[in-house]
Amino acid sequence: MILPIVAYGSPVLRKVCVDIKEDYPDLEKLIADMWETMSASNGVGIAAPQVNKGIRLFVIDSEQIFKNMDEEDNEDYPDEPGFKGVFINAHITALNGEEWAYTEGCLSIPKIREDVNRKESVTLNFVDENFAEHTATFNGITARVILHEYDHIEGKLFIDYIKPLKRTLLKRKLDDISRGKVQVDYRMVFPK
């Protein structure tokens, strides 16, 4: 089932999420719904807070980014062909490499895209949808998508990384999103 995406200004987007246990109610269905919601909204990742759940869960599919790139662009990113997976109870253990800028957007903050600096590499502990434990390192675009979604489960948004002047200039657009004054081709739920 396609779930509505929570819009900027909703309190759940600013909460640090909690770890869950294997017996979390309807977890398998929630994960399936998140995949379907992400796909229907043309996203490459979605976190539980974006579907109004304050839990440490996100899914990513950075393979989609590489499918839409020209072959010469792929050579710039060592993580090609990308990664598709479920991250539950993720916790970062290391950030490495140089910071690099890349334009990011967010399903909860539609119509706004800005350059964000992030580290080249992330290592994290997490469990997958079968609650198998993993420690893995991801690089490049995949690391960026993971860090963006990880921020969601930490109560952060990509706009927190942009300079204060730029955020001031975006204030009207952000306020419009919170009020539901935005046109998107996916379902959204707005703050009360």
C-alpha cells in the first residue's frame, strides 16, 4: 500500500527514532509499504519518520541513480552499481574520506534541492529485514543516500546543512510546504 509522506514541519521529522525488536507489529508489511511508497514517489530512499513512524528503519535503492546516469558519469562514482536494502536499528560507527558536495532533495521537502557536503564513506551496524546483523561500509552516492536517510532517523533534515542565509531565503517555500501549498504527484500529510 502506498503511504502518505509526512511533510516538512511535522514533529515526527525532528524526533530521534527508537530501535525496534524483531516482533515489531506488522514490520514486514511496513517495509513492503515503504518500498512501494518510495517507488511510487520516484525516491531512492525513504525513512520511517517520513511515513509517520518514529522507528530506526529506512530503505534505499541507490541502483536507481546509476540506471539514470550516462555511462561516463558512472565512472566518477566507485560504488556503481549501487545498493538496494533495508536498514533497521542502524548506528554509524565511522565516517571517512573527504567531504564532497552533491545536490540533494527530499520527499518530505518537495521542490527544494540544495548542495550538501557529506563524507565519502560511512560504516554502520544494522540489521536487515530478517534481523541478520551487519557491519558494512558504503561509499560515494550510496553512502550519501544512506547518510540522508540516517539523518531522518536522527531527527535531522538535509536543509540543516545549508548556510543560514540560504535557509532564510528558503523560509517562504518551507512555510508553504508546511501549509500544504505544494503540488506533488504523490500523497502527502501536512502538519496540523
